[in-house]
Amino acid sequence: MTFPYPTMEAMQEAMKSGETTSLELTKYYLDRIATYNESINAVLEVNPDALHLAESLDVERATLGPRGPLHGIPILLKDNINTGDKMHTTAGSIALENHYADEDAFIVKQLREAGAVLLGKANLTEWANFMTEGMTNGYSSHGGQVKNPYGPFDVGGSSSGPGASIAAGFAAASIGTETSGSILSPASRNSLVGIKPTVGLVSRTGIIPIAHSQDTAGPMAPTVADAALILGELTGIDDKDPATAISRGRLEKNYTVYLKSDALKGARLGVPRKFLSEVPEEEVGLFEQALEELKEAGAIIVDDVELPFEERNIQVLLHEFKTDLNAYLGKLPSTMPIHSLKELIEFNEAHKEVALKYGQTLLLESETKSGRLSDAEYLQNRLDDLRASQTDGIDKVINEHQLDALLFVNFWGCDIAARAGYPSITVPAGYTLEGLPFGLTFTGLAFSEGRLIELGYSYEQATQHRRLPDLED
């Protein structure tokens, strides 16, 4: 991929000097989509106003100056994030293929105010991979199968389209969402940087939900610098999302101050080796190589720390999904075919030839729940999750060993961080012999995004592992 502006900072400098414009950048990415999206299938929909938006931002730059570091930068959104424009919001489901949101999600308003060009919507694993067991990552009944630009590999999920899109050079960066691994997985499998923020740092308003206790949006980008820049533009207190109130006094608008190339010197990083038990041998080898690279950069590896390793418990998600999805669907116009989880299940059954390639086991199981979050089963499971993931989990091991972060292979370990609501960053860390991208993930305590960015950036700068896919093969 020939592109003279490898980072958003470089794009801004080129626009400032007159070397290029937002309109030219947007045309470049549209040309990439036209050329390669048919084989990758990552972009579901292009914003019909994208070129107009870019040109208007060029005029604004010339007359009023840039709004900030995202001014004129083309960004893609996962298609479970509301946009109150001419683009649909579908969650990858044919049941919502004609759905237009009434207004922008809070984070979309933030991006517009920052001057980003909303280039389009990206495909995803249907219903953010909470539809059925055994669904292939990147598949949706509305969008079909997303392919990995690096080869015949798992593309990761559920933010598959946002990941594959940026790997293929369809936009400068994308916004994904995560409940448990849905940013970290496709970022690591597409050789990208992905940041899964602390729950509450970024508003959830206007995002089709799975579970309010774990849902969050976050950036996916080629570099730590770009991901950090976008994160600052996403944060904010949203009166419609009570979770954001916990970030008051702790959120930041400029995470680029943490781009420190020497941040690994003296950093204490814990390795919970139990999480390696199911990792393929070759990837364990890449992880060991990454540990050596961290040591060479000055990090102190605290090996084999004890972190609770429990079987994935989805009871909390099953309860919250029914409650949260019914609240979202219940606000849809009367002209839409579904307004509840029950109606979604019935719609899928009536259109099963298209809608149920992999079934809907999770939808059915969630529908059996009462939908009342006062249920003893839900409350006990939620409290157990918090105890195991926070008090007896990440908090305990980090404080006991005075760690800066925990280290994981790819997205392994995402579940305990998800239940805790704690942040992670994944950074490209190499490739298998077949060319499958491999990521190194740093996980920390609540609102430790700044420190995680320091560690990720320092590792990225010391290793420079990322390479571009060859889409001509």
C-alpha cells in the first residue's frame, strides 16, 4: 500500500502545508474501498455525504483554521453505533437493514465536533457476537463474511470490519466496540493497535448494547499515537449515560502526552501464565520473544503471577442483553419489524434461510431470563464477577506485586478485564510463520489508560513489528 502519510499527525502536517486536502484523503480511501473491499468485505456502507463533509472541512480550515488533530481525517464506524444521517445502523442484522437512527451516538457527536470525516459503516459479527454459539468471527446476515487482509486467517470479532478496514487501508482509523474482546481480538488479528477503555470513560449512549456493565467503544488504528489521539476525542461526560460520571476528574482530552518511548524502563509487568494454557505453541513462542524484547527495553517481568482463571460466565450478559436490547429496540419507529428481543427471535425464525446460518442460541437463552435486574440470580452473578475480577483478581495481583500492567497474548485475558470494566491496549508484536498477526496486550487498573499508552508506545517504538498486508496476492 503506497501512502505518503503513515500517521494522522503526518496527514495534518500535509493539510496544513497545502500538500494535500481532506477531500484528497477521502478520495484516496474511497479508491481503496472501491478497489479492495469486494474481496475483504469490511465496509458495509459509505457515507453518501463523505466528499461533501471533507470539502466543507477544507473550506473551514482555510477560513477559520483547523478544529484540532482530527480535522478532516476520514474515520470508519462499527455498524452498531448510531449516526443520525443517511447511513443505516444495523448491528449486522437483516432485521435492522432499513434502520436509520434518529440521532448521533454521543461519541459520534464528539467526532463530528472534532472535525472527523465519517467515511462509512463497517461490518461486524452480527449483534456484536452475542447471537449464537459457533458463529464465525466477522459474519453477519446483513453484511456477509469479513475477510482478514493478511490471509486465510480468523479476522477476529466482533469489531471485524473496523479491524480489517484499517489493515486494508480503507480509512485512517476506526471506532470499534467491546463487551469482551471485541476490540482486542480483531486489533491483534489485523496487526493494529486497539484500546479498550475503562467502562465509563467513553459514553455508551446510542450504541446498540450487549451489556451495560461491560460495553464500551474504543479506537482501532495503525499506531499507538493515532489510537491515543482518537481516545482523547471520544471521552466526555454524558448526562444520558450515568457510567460516565465516574470518570469525572479522571478523563483526559489529550492522551498523546503519554507517548513516551522510554516508558518501559523500570516498568513492572506481570505474566499470568495460566492464560497460556490454550494458546497455540507458536504464539506462545512469540509471546516469549515479546517478553525478551520488553526486558531489553528495561522492563521488569514478574513471571507466573496468580490471577483467577475461571470458566467464562455469561449469565450477567444474558440478563443484561435482554434488558438493554429491549430498551434500545423499544424506541424504534413502529414501521420497523422488531421492537423487542422476542420479536427479533420471531423475525429470524421467519427468515431463517438468510437470518439463521449459525442459529440463535444466545438470543433464545437470553429471552428465557426475566428481564428484571432485581433477580437474585443476576445480582449474585454480577457481584461474583466484580469480586473475582476486581477485588480478588486484577486489583489484588497488581497491588500485591506493585505492577504497572498485566501481559496477555492477543485477546486472551479479555474476559477478566471485561468483567472488571478495566482498560487494555493491544499492540502488534509479530507474525506466525504463515503470516498470522500476533498482538501483545497490556491490561491495567481502572482509568490507567495513560500508563497503558506509555507502555504500548514504548514497546511499539522499540520493536516496530507492524507490516502492511499484501492485497495484490
